[in-house]
Amino acid sequence: MAELGIDPFVAGVVLAMAVATFATKIGGLWILSRVEVSDRVEAGLSVLPGAIVVSILGPELVDGGPAEWAAAGVVAFVAWRTNRLLVALLAGLVAVVGFRALL
């Protein structure tokens, strides 16, 4: 049986990325707590998670095939019905795995 080990460099890189992500989140919250946010900015920030997901997954969908397109339909339907991005993404993940197995 092969021994599973973690390369210390890889572990360090993952830890550094986690610290950078945490610092970015805390820094953003700290800045926003000291600035008066207009309704327009608040509306823009509320749609930002969806825009980020679309910008990451959009090119993959364009290059995808029937399984990915069908899973995108599942994501759209679940997002429309639940209005919850994480639930829709999880449904899409399950759907794309299932559709790839079937198609």
C-alpha cells in the first residue's frame, strides 16, 4: 500500500492562501464598517457572489457538453426555486457528476 504524505511546501502554500483569504475578508469587513455604504453600493455587493461564480464557471460551460449544459439548467432551476446560491451550486455539482455518468 502506498504511503500518503503531505509535502511541507504544499502545506505551507495552502496555509498561506488560507491566511490571505482570511485577511482579505476581515480587511474588507473592517473597511466597510468604517464607511457609509449607499444603497447602490449595497445592491452591487449583494449580487457580487453570483457574478464571481458566473465569471469562473461561464467559460467552463461554454467549453462543456450536454452534461454540463443540463447541469447548468439544474443550477438555474434550483437557484430560481430556492434563491440560495450554495444550494444551487451543490445541486449542480451532483447533477454534472450524474449527467456525465449517464451521457
